[in-house]
Amino acid sequence: MTDWLEVRKIAPGVHVLTEARRFHAYLVEGTQHAALIDSGTGIGDIRAQVEALTDRPVVVLNSHGHWDHIGGNHRFEQIGIHAAEADRLRKPLVTQSAVEFLRSFQQEGDSAPADDGEDGIQIKPMEPTFHLEQGQVIDLGGRQLQVWHTPGHSPGSVCFLDEAERQLFCGDCMHEGPILLLLAGSDPQKMLESYEVLAEMAWDINLVMPGHGLTPTDGRLIHEVTDGLRRTLAGEVRMSKGISKHGAARIATFDRFMFLLPSDWQPAEG
């Protein structure tokens, strides 16, 4: 482990690569291929870390196109992402909050790899080699990942289900801590619809592998976020006002997570 990167084996054939204690990517191995679910911030050489863990050919599967999930894409040859997120690869956006995060990380006395530019965050444009679609199966050899389109956090967010191992890799769709539904392209109602689809199979999921927060966590989280967002959108939850790194927000707080919605959001009448 370094200040920047921690690598842990969290299940048979599954490693989590965690940058700065908060950004998770997952290496999932089959007998023939390996999948890297998200590629991190691009700070440092994630491919070198991956190649130290597996000798199988690697395909990158992006859960969505935000900067902290696509930064290492350029180090790999095979890149899959939902079509609704493809332009985020072609024209990547590094937010000011990302630059400020790295600066604060270093100011706290931690170190990060310093070979990627003035601010350490320079995401290179990429053309995806294929698009991920609802129901698509990624066969790694003896292990299959099924694509579930779960818009809400962003239009082309996807989850990856390993049905045999009862594992769900869910990007920023859900996690313990703040769930962002106030970004450009976020849609709280679509997020609820996605949650309701996932909730139908939640009792068959043992481990949830999110893009942030505690990992792995348990399948009960799926039911909790579904019920919490349903109640929030129905106006049944007392909300507070706050300021996040993404701007003003209305916040609904629960035991393990909170939803951050736009500051002008109001529950639908009726």
C-alpha cells in the first residue's frame, strides 16, 4: 500500500484497487480474460498494478464516464462504455472539485504519483472500442458479467452482475455515504426506476461492490436505497439544505447513506 493506492483481494478472483482511500476500481478474473471495472483517476500507472495481479488479457468496462472512473482508460486497448456516456470519453471533463481534492490530499501530508501533469489529473481523450448494452454478457471464461443499464447518477450508468457469485459491481449507482443526484445529467426519478429493477433481484445478491465508500458491502443496501429514495421523492423525508463540493443541495439523510439533490428540487404534487 502507498499513500495513493491500496490493492486488496476481496473475493475469489476479485481485487479492489483503491486510490486515495475513496476511488474504487475492480479487477475481475476469469479463466481466459480479466475485466477492469473502471480505471480510476489516471494518476499513476494502473495498468502496471493490474499486470502485477493477472497475466490474462484485460478489457476495461466503465460504469460511467465521470473523471474518477475513466482516467486510466488510455493505458488499455479494449474499452467498453454505454453509448450515452461515450462523449465523456471523447471529451473528458476534469472538474475543479477534482483538482481541489488532489490539492487537499497532498496538503494533508499524503503523497500521490507526480508524473501526470501540473495538477496530477490529465485525462486523455479516448474512443471507446465497443458500447455496453442492457442484457449484454461479458464472458471472461468461467465467469460472466451481465450489463444492467441503471441511469440516474448519469444517463449511461451501468452495473455489472456476476449472478453465479452473487456479486453486483455498481459504480456510483449506490454506496454508503453521499449519493450524488445533483450533477449535470443526473435524474432522481430515473435513479428510483433503476433501483426498483435492482431491488427485484436484491435478495440474490450477497456482495455489492460500489465505486466509493465501504467495499464490499451487503445486498441489503439495494433495498435500503430503493426505499429511501422512494420516500424522498414522495416528500415523506425531512430534508436539510447544505453545500457540497458540487454546489448547493437538498439532502435526505439515512443510516448508511444520503441523497444529494439539486437545491431547487421539490417533490412532485399529487
